[in-house]
Amino acid sequence: MADVNDVLARIDAQLDKSLERLFAFLSIPSISTDSAYKADCHRAAEWAVNELSAIGFEARVADTKGHPMVVAHRKPANAQRHVLFYGHYDVQPPDPLDLWQTPPFEPRVEDGPRGKRIVARGSSDDKGQLLTFIEAARAWIEVAGELPVAVTVLLEGEEESGSPSLKPFFDANKAELKADLALVCDTNQWNADTPAITTRLRGLVGEQITVTTASRDLHSGMYGGPALNPIRVLSSLIASLHDADGRVTVPGFYDSVSELPEATAAQWRGLGFDEKGFLGEAGLKTEAGERGRSVLEKIWARPTLEVNGIWGGYTGEGFKTVIPANASAKISFRLVGKQDPVALRAAFRDYLRQKLPEGASIEFHEHGSGPAIELSAESPALALAASGLREEWGKEPILMGSGGSIPIVGAFRSELGMDTLMIGFALDDDRIHSPNEKYELSSFHKGTRSWARILGHLAQWA
Ligand code: BES
């Protein structure tokens, strides 16, 4: 096997070229949730297939009912172990566009407090992150002629819209996707100098609801008074979903949520998390949520129900005196522990149907779901990956939780029987899903170097 230092030197020498490739990828507006960008999603998948083919992967665009998957393999004859690397090439919508300093799909490098950073939608979530792995693989192949372990790459184009095509795709391609371990680069570091392995991830349920009260929009002077207003009905339904202590009122919501074991709580306290700094960086002036729990506990170990969008009536320029026929909202729950997405969706629907006033009807539309994940800290692969991170960062990686969700990770366990190591280099202030998303150039560079080391260590996995 080649010396990892030669691989690292190659990564350093090629950084500008790697960045050029990232810029080409970031220029493709692969917004999965908006059908106007379907062709761009396809183009992003093709771009990735071309890159992977160029470094000797057997790669293809695999069509699904929604956006395609990218599947690629490179399996050295003498490799002991086989890992599946997952990332997503789709991105969140960039709006509100007017808050971007430069257009979201025209990537650029700017100076920031930590040095240079890459600004574009998807720079951190997840194109920049996923390329750290591919660039590390490239360096191994170019320097050593081969990868230290067999690698399958799976890139999805629907992560940001709930991964609806995942389950059927897994069902049809189980044998091809099965590996010893999954690796995911779609999470954060602990902070800018401290790497992390994410061992818990919240699950997610997405729901869209529409309340209807009339057969058409009505004049608010002619009908205002006797007409039931669906925006008011929807608002009071939403307002009733939390109690005064910040707890969700849906019956059974907390049934399978356990209190944090004291040892874990103590480890988290020991991290010295700066609650005020974390909230303040996002412009938050007070702390909301369940009373009596720390910020880390709220994000890593407690479930939530949040309203992500609400609309109805006239919201355009000027004014229109109308009582709309209907009003809608998008609502998501973050899940922890053994909370069951299917049962909770049903409980939520029952609860709202039962609270609905006479004269209103309600419709539900489902937007995907996935369970929460917890990984054992005892896994041998985790120790090997930790060695790679320690060597690169000169510090022990933190084992942390994440409030975000990556639906596929649950399916890796339930459908393919694989554990997942989530190692990412994003930072809390990367503004993922917000205007002016960025990825530090050092995250991209040291992330690539970290994967090169981790791949080297995984070859030692007995
Ligand atoms: N990279 C994020 C998940 C994440 C966020 C991990 C913050 C660690 C810290 C991922 O791409 C994402 O945003 N997922 C969505 C999934 C959803 C749309 C099904 C999420 O969590 O909202």
C-alpha cells in the first residue's frame, strides 16, 4: 500500500483543481423539490457519473420515479473491506433570493474570519461535503493506483425532499448496495478545530395540511362575519399543537421517548457548549422550546413539531379583501429514540380531525419520513475512523448528536443491515438551507485529507 503522506501531498498539490471541480458541480441548480429543476437534477447526476468514471469507477445514472441515483463501484481485487459512501447532489431552494450577496449558483471564494470560504447553495450541504470523499478517493487512485478498500458510491437526488424513491430503489438493488459499512459526509464538526463523528441523528416526518371551508374565495365584506375563515381555523389548530411548557400536545407523542442516561447527559455537559453563542450567531435573542432542558438536549435528544410554512388568501402586492376558500401549512416532526414515524403521522392526523370545527374539512398530504438513529460507540470501524481524524486534526474527535435528519441512514440499517459512520466537516455557521450558504475552504481541504486517512485506516479493519 502507498504511504498515506504521498496521498496527502497529492491532495494539497491538487487543491485548486479540486476546487474547480466543486465550482462546476455547484453551478448546476439541482433543486430537488421544485419540478422546474428536474433537468438540472439529472445534469448534476450525470456530472457526478462522469467524474467517478474518470477516476476508474464503474458508474451509472440509475433512474427512479423521481430524481435519479448515482451508483458507482470500484472494488480492488485484494481489498478486505467494502464501504458504501453516501451523499446527496440535490440542494434546498435558494429563496429568498434577494438576501444572497451574489447569485446562489454562481460559486465564488470570499475572505471570511477563518480564511477563504466557498459561497454557493450546496457548498456545504452537500456538494462540497460529498466531494471531499471523492477527491480523497481520486488521490488514492492517482498515487497508489488503487483504493485501500472497495468502495461503492451512492449519491441521491432527493435527500432535501424526503427521499421518496429510496425504499423502492433499495428493494430493487439490495445486493448491489450491501457493504460492510456505510459512510456519510453530511454532518457537522464539533467546531472549526475539532472533528466529530455523529452517532445520533433525529428522524423526520413531513406533513402538509389544507383546511377548506368554502367552495371559492369570498368577498370579505359580503361574507365576513358568517363565513368560517380557514386561515383562522388553521392558525388555532397550529396554536393548539404545543402547551405552555413547549411540549407537543399530540396524544402519544412522547410515549417512546426516554430520558437521557445520566452518563450521556454528563458527557454532553462536559462539552462546554456555548448556548448563548450558538443562538446569538443565528440572531436568536431568547431560548424557546421545552422548559427545563438544555439546548443540546433539545436539539440532539428531544422530539419537536415545527411549522415550516403557512399560506392562504392574498399575499401579493397591495391589498385584497378576501376570505379564502382554504389555507395550508407544512409541518414536520423531528423524532428521537424509538418514535415510530408511521404511528405518529396517524396520531397527528387523528388529533387534528378531532379538533376541527364544524364546517371545515381537512386534507393531509405526506412528505416522507424516517426514524431516528443511534450508533454504538463500540464499533471497530468507529475507532479506525477516529484514528484518521485524530491524525489530521491533532485532537480526539467528539462523539456528538445532530438535530438534522438524513432519511437514508435509517434505511441502511433496516433494509441493508449496515451501520453508518457519519463524519462531516460542516460548521454551525455554514448557513445551510439559508441565503449565502458557505463552506470553509479549510473544511473542504482538511475534509478531503481526513477521508484519505480514514480510507487508509479502514484497510486495517480485521
Ligand atoms: N446535512 C443535513 C442534515 C444535517 C443538518 C446534519 C445539520 C447535521 C447538522 C441534511 O442534508 C438535511 O438538511 N436533511 C434534511 C432532511 C429532510 C428534508 C428529510 C433535514 O434535516 O431537514
